[in-house]
Amino acid sequence: MRTSFSAPAGGFRLSAPPRAEAGARPWVFPWVRVFVPDLALVASVVTLFYALFLFQGYQAFFRDSDAGWHIRNGERILASGSLPHTDPFSFTMAGRPWFAWEWLSDIAVGTIHQNWGLTGVAFFYGCAIAACVWLWFRINWIAGGNFLLAAAFAAPMLSTANLHWLARPHLLSWIFLLLTILFAETATAFTPARAIGVALVTGLWTNLHASFFLGPVILLIYAIGAAAGNLVAGPSHRPKPLLLYAAISAAATLLNPFGFHLHQHVFHYVTDISLLDRIGEFQTFNFHAEGAGQIVLALGIAALGGLLALTQKNLPVAFLSAFLITAALRSARGLPLVALLLLPLANGAITRGLAAWSGLRPNIRRALDNFLAYSNRLRILDARCSGIVWAPVAALLFLSLLRTPAIAARTGFPPDQFPVAASAAVEKLPITARLLAPDKFGGYLIYRFDARRKVFFDGRSDLYGAEFLKQYGRMVQVRPGWRQILDSFQFTHALLPNDYSLIPALEQIGWKPLYHDNVATLLSRPQ
């Protein structure tokens, strides 16, 4: 790890960990290290508690109903012993080819759900968030970041990342992205062992989440940045190992049940602008929204870090910053990646910039040096600690709290956002009923009825396609031609959020309300 003062300008090679200052007293008993937690462990444990209880992850994680079909798909795979290749959940796309590209994540949550229910699923993803925080601090230290700045940057990081704290497989992909940055920051030589590790990790990632392509992309950006750095600042970097690792990572993405067809499918999905324009999480974030200040701060820190990295001739970090910030400004899904991947690297660049800042007044320079020295001493003390023994203790304690009757009774899909109460009325309908319900309800209905009742629409936008979403939008917005679209699907019933203008439109043409609460209305088509 780099110290705050000795980090090289190149900024992406691992150097020696911080050493104790002269006269500093080491631990009397080395085994004490495992009982005294470091900042990374403290932050990850606190984050786990916050995510599960203060953030109310036992409900908030399920505010996206896609969690429902992920769980049921995993259970179906476990029961059948085979992967689905056609859609098993809807009556609109029944029999259509379907890429269950997150099948391994689905198996994991399906297994957890069968044994521990939604409490186990919430705990599983809470632990994934905590692991991300632990890795985030490790990147701060490897990048030569300042101890106090790391503690300060943790706040905007968490405020930005919690936009997508959901019980979905992308939380697992964050772990792999952080591991990729850790690897890229330290991979100065090519070894067969590391090459095998890259292949295995990438292969696992490919079957967990569709973001696997970012692994070889990040390694390639580091390789290109290293090569460009050699042209600008002389031969101080070694791009060849990174380029080889990027090639191995790319080849390992073929280790999936769908082969190269998965790559074709993902490519068509992420380049289908007409489809992505109709999916909210792929739209530009509303920076006027309440609480957006922390997100703006995270973007600002990341941009400053990228600019400083450029001036320090750390082109890998500069190029990666430009890539991720551009992606985040285009799509809200990129904002957590900026906070997770770029803030630690920005910390390193800012720390080096503060240490080298010249032309300051003597008193300001002295105060800045004292700040850096004090933070460096804290980091030296922190490096002596681990406290890893407390991680399982805290995890078991929090799991026990989740399983208390008061919290267990509230765990699951938020009843003020999903038709939890209305599902009792839906259950009385014939199993062959063709129910018009939005994609927001689709995943919950798949979960609630264990996939026995087929849905009209759910969150698998890659399956339904742009044309379907276009027709759906025209119908629910009661735009010209909506009656023809409605009739083409031969619905027998409708379950709609109360604020949908389609409800009074259906009532005007004879549909009768069967059930109504403060969340949804169930209607029946006239005979």
C-alpha cells in the first residue's frame, strides 16, 4: 500500500504497506490484531446495520419487484435441474426464447429463500453491500488515499450507492467490479496463477450478472492508459500484463451455458436505444431531486480525481474516470459505479495533489502538512488492525435481529407499493385469467403465486422488447389506439395502481371494480 507521501505519480502499482514511524510501539501481542477492528471492518459492519435496519432493507431491498421472479426462477431451476430457455412466467411471451443470464444468482437466492425466506434474501444482499464497503476501503489504501478523506468520502459513496440497494444480482456484480479495480491497481506482472484466477473469477461473474463485460473493459482501459502513459511520461508502466489479463478475462466470458449467444444478446440489449429510452433506470438522473446533493458531491470528487490523475500522468485512472462519469451522466445506473470505483482512486490522486501543492503560504502549507502527517499516522495504526473475528459475530447478531417476530412480520415487498392486500382478491380469480397489470406488479405477482398464475408484463425488458413497451405505454396512458391494443391481449381482468388514468377509462367502457384499496384496484371485463 502507498503512504500519503511516497506514492509514485503513476498511481496504479502496489507498493509496500505503511511502516511504523521510528519509536512507534508495535502490538505487544500480535494476536491482538484480529480482535481490534480496522476502519474498513467498522465501516462495513455499521453499513450492514444501517442497510438492514435504519434503511429498512428488510422491505426497502424489495421495492423493485424483479426480486420476485429472480427468486422463483432460482427455485424452478433447483426443482427441474435445468435452465429455462423459454419464458415460463408470462402469457404474452409464453414459449419465446429467454436468456436467464443471471441464472447462478437466481439459484443462490432461490436456495436461500427455500431455507430462510425473504429474511435470508435481505440478509444475503445486505452482506453483499457490506462486502462492497470493505473492498472500497481497501482500494483507498492501495491507491494511496488519505485516511481522513476516505472516512469523509464514505458518506457520499453510501448516499449514491443506495440508489440501487435492491435485492437483485447487480449487488453481486459490484463486488466483482471492485475486485477488478483492486487487481488492475496491483497487476504489474503476468503470472499463470493470476491468469487462472482472472479466468475463474470472470467465468463466475458471467453467470451471475450481465455486467461481466465491464471486467475486460476496465482491464483494457488500464492497459491503454498504461501504454499512453509510457508515450507521455516515458517507459514507467507495463501495459502488456494488463492487456493479456484483459484478453483472458474476455475469453473467460464464454464460460456460460449460452456461449457467444449471450454476448450477442447483451450487446443488442445495451445498444437498443429505443428500448432503453423506455426504462427508467437507464435514464439520466434528476439532479433536482431531493437528496441529490450528495450524488452531485460524489460526481464532483470523482471528476476532480480524474483531472488530478491526468495532471499526475496517471492515465489509467484518468481514462477510467472519463469513461464511468460519462456513463453515469447518461444513465442513473452508472452513478453507484462512480461512487464505488472512482472515489477511492480520486482519494489517491487528491492526496498526492495535496502533498505536492506548491506556492502556498507557509502557514497554510504547514497546516496541510500536519493534516497529511496526522492522517498518515492514523493509517499506520489502522494497518496494524483487522478485527476480522468480529465480522461473523456481527453478522449472526444482525441475522438474529432480522428474525425477531416484529421485523420478520414486516419483511418482504412493501405493502404500500405492491398489491399485497389485493392479491387475496386476485387469488379467487380463475387460474386462466388474463390479468392486465404493470411491470411494477409483475415480479411481485410471479413471487406471490409461485409462477402458477401467468403475468402480462414484468421487469425483463430484454424479453418483451421495445415494440411491446411502446404498445404498453400507449395503452396505459390512454393514448389514441389504446382500445385496439387492449382488445388484442384479450384481458379478462385488470389490476392497476390507483393513480393510473386507465382505470376510469376502463370503467367508462363497462369494466367493473371487484376490489379497491389504497394501493390498487382490481377490475373485471364485461361479459
